Amino acid sequence: MRVYNFSAGPSMLPEPVLQRAREEMLDWHGSGMSVMEMSHRGPHFRQIAENTEALLRELLGVSDEYHCLFLQGGATGQFAAIPMNLLGDRRIMSYVLTGSWGKKAAAEAKKYGEVMIAASSEDAKFTTIPDPAAWDVDPEAVYLHYTSNETIGGVEFPFVPEVDVPLVCDMSSDILSRPVDVSRFGVIYAGAQKNMGPAGITVVIVRKDLLRPPHPATPQVFDYAKQAEAGSMLNTPPTYNWYLLGLVLEWLRDQGGVEGIEKRNIEKAGLLYGAIDASDFYYNPVDPRYRSCMNVPFTLADPSLDGLFLKEAEAEGLVNLKGHRSVGGMRASIYNVMPLEGVQALVQFMQEFERRHG
Ligand code: PLP
């Protein structure tokens, strides 16, 4: 039996994608090989890689002014790669902190220059977004970094910030969940394992004119210009993950693209927040203006019931609802692939649990 998996990542993949991967496992399109066995330099894999990039560009509307890179090292690798590739001979970077991931990104960037915190909601336990009118963006900053969706706290930007320096955005947990005007960004990056595919491949979309001579200690696999020149194949890329990423993008196109999936995402999130708000038994601490459509943290009025909640949910096929260890409680991650039925089943379970234990 397949379960509804509310994990924050790696997360659910579309069933048709898994089925197709199974069908093509031993013999991809008459090649007589699994994708896993192909040379990344051969014609078959080249076709897969090119199709994947074309789909990504189509779905997000990425122009030729940008490189699309398919790298390893996760979003965490990009925390370092970004300053290494963008700073050149300058030093100042601005960061807006709305959760733990932005904080980690800033801590890593400090190794390469001077990080100025333009705004932070840490005093509010990362439950909101500081008023953009009050952000202190250093005019000398090479870029402003923010995290469009904080996966742990469940805080998501409903707007793209208006600033005078290039925007760098960690979209790991909400990329492709809604339309986005890529031309507003200098860099968008995301690990695949939430909304795009299996763990092990990281998408970086970078405006070509922002690249500077990289920091002298930049590993060549993190050198954007070199990777772009090599078609992200400076070394052996994660070929199978790249292929699965392409299949997920095809699935997404079949769902009506990002516009189509956004409608479903809004419906799912509305249903879950609606149930939480209608109850005194469940509570979500996030400023309602900035609640995430992807990650919905909530607590039970009586935390001693947490274990029972998780156990009974699992028995109903609703798994991985445990909140992040740093915040406790529950977290339902309802990325693109989570069907409406999964959220309906969760809401029904929550209401029944409250009836029995509230
Ligand atoms: N940024 C965000 C918003 C995340 O949610 C995560 C992972 O959960 C990361 C960065 C780190 O990603 P990775 O594990 O791919 O390095």
C-alpha cells in the first residue's frame, strides 16, 4: 500500500513517474540500457539532459540570459557556491533571515566575505517576515539573499522583494509550486528532493552577467562558469536523478504547469489551515499573511498526545508528520505531489483524533 507521505524531504514522487521509471528501468527507449548505465557523454543521456533543461526553462520561463545548472552538493553546497561565484573582488552580502535555512546560508557565506543582516525575524521565533519597508539592505551589497519558503518554520514569501541589488533566492522547498518571474532574480537555487525529484541533484538558475572571477579556492565543480561551459558535466553528473527530475517536470507540465499546480496547492493549504484555525486543539504559530503553502507546522494543545497522534496517523497511512526536531509538534509538508485526497484524509484524521482526545 502506498501511503500519504508528509515528509519535508525527500518527499513523495508522482506515481506515474515511478511507474514510468520502472517500465524504463531495464531498457530506456530501445537503448538496451538502464539510464543508470549510460555514459553521461553519450547521445541517449545528452537527450535526457537537454530535454530536462528545456522543460525547466519552459515551466519557469527562464530566458537565455540565465544559465541552468544541474549540480551536486545540495542547496547547502550553494550556500558557499553563491558567494564564491558572485563576490569577485567585492565583499559585502546582505541576508534576510526568516528561518533556520536562511541563517545557515548566512553563516556559510561569512567564510567568504562580510554578511550584513538586512532583517531578521529571529526575535519573533521565525514566525513572520520583517516589514520590507524596514529592511536595511546595504547599497554596497553584491546581492540580497532570502529563503522564499522556510521549510522548518513554515514561513513563505507571498511577494518578491523590491531591492536595488540582485536577488538571490533559496527556493528549495517551493520552487515550481507557483509562477515566479525569474527575471526579478539574480540567482534561484533549489535542491530537488522536495518539489522536483529525488535527492542528489540541485538546480541553479543564474543570470550570466552576474558571474565574477570565482574565489581562488572554489572547487571546480562549484565554478558556475566552468559548469555552464561543460553543460553541468564537468565531472560525472547524477545521471539517474537528472532523468527522474525530467520525468517529474513532464508530470508537472501535464498538471497544467506551475499555474495549474498553484491552484491545487492553494486549495490543499486552505483546507489544512482552515481545519487548524477552526479548532482549539490544533495551533499554527505563523503570521497568517506568511503561512507556507508547502510546509504546515502545527502543535497539539496537549503535547503529551504527540506520540499517540503520530502512531494513530501512521496506522491510517499518514506518515512522517513529526515536526522538525528544533521546533517539535507536527509538520505536514504538502508539496506539489501530495494529492488533495491526502490532505483531506489528514484533516479527517485530525478531526476524529480531536473528537476522541480533545
Ligand atoms: N534550504 C531549504 C529551504 C531547505 O529546506 C533545505 C533542506 O531541507 C536546504 C536548504 C538544504 O538542502 P540540502 O539538504 O539539499 O543541502
